[in-house]
Amino acid sequence: TDEYGFIVLCVNSGSYGNKCKYPLGPNTIADNPGNVDVAITKGTVPSATNEIVDIYGVPGQPTFSYNTFVNGRVNRRNSTLNPTFDFNNWDIESGSTTSANTDPGCWNGIGDCDGPEPGLSLKLIITEIADPSDGPQNRFVELFSSDKKNYVIPDDLLLVRYEDSNDDPSTFPFVNLKGYKTDEYGFIVLCVNSVSYGNKCK
């Protein structure tokens, strides 16, 4: 694995440079036309009796339109091992993804990431807003992402306020969350002052 924990197997490294450490050539395990299941199994040779550790697809079943990625890609949502295919754990793109819109060696903001992961949406919610009675210096807003932990937000994403009876957001104060990073649990905590909260306020 590289310094981030990745192994990238590709047909040709021409499009990816040093992000592909293992160019295997055509007609190899890296050469997937987008409708072939792939699995990590325990064993020395391929066998139906091998234990499946992790898989994309359902062996013995045709690849249906909902899980094919011809001319596209699939990108895992979280790192839980799935010895049985879990369709809900994947973002699936097909039909219009070029190599320039893929990101080998980068996943969920981890790794050698040049920019945003194309086509993948950040699920970010407001989980707590506090106005403690012991002073305005202890106010904070807490945000949470259930599927993007240790993730640097690559897009312009604003946290804004609506004040009084206005339908339009206030032009001040607001914060652009681009460049902010969720912690190992998926949280971003924005504080007036971190004195009361220590390292819980990033």
C-alpha cells in the first residue's frame, strides 16, 4: 500500500502517472469493462470454495442495469467490509465518466486528492446549535456527515443564517466550508471560542 493505504492496479499508467503503481496491461484483473463482478477472496487459486472478504457484484447473477458502470465507475461510500454485495454502499456512475473525472489514490477526501470527487455528494447535516447560559463565548454549531469521515470538503458550501423574517440569507456572518475537514467521527464543530471545549472545537 502507499502512504495513504491505497493499492491502485491499472491497465496503463499513462493517464494517471505515479498514482498508478501497478500497470498490469490489457486482459488483466485491472481491465474491467464495467459489467464484471470483482472480489477479494482468501486462497492461492480462484475457487468457488474460497472465502469472500469483499465484493462488488453478485456471483452467478447477471449484471443488472442498476449496478453496471460501463464507461463510468463505482465509488464506495464507507469502508465496512462487504462479503455480500451491498448496493447501498456504492455511488454508481455509468455512461459519461472519462479518466480525467476519476481519482485513483483518493477516496472520501483521503489520499493524493487533486480536487473534488466528481459526481459524489457530501451528506452534511446540522446536528446541534448551542447558546449556553454561561455566556455567548460558548456558542457553537455542530455539523455531521455520516459517510464522509476525515474528509476535506472540496466544494464551495456555505453555512448561512436567516434572520428576523427575511426570506434571503444574511450576507454576514456566513462561512464557506470549502477546505474544512470532518474529524474521524464525521463532525465539524464551529465555536466562538474553544476555551470551554478544547480539541472538540476544530
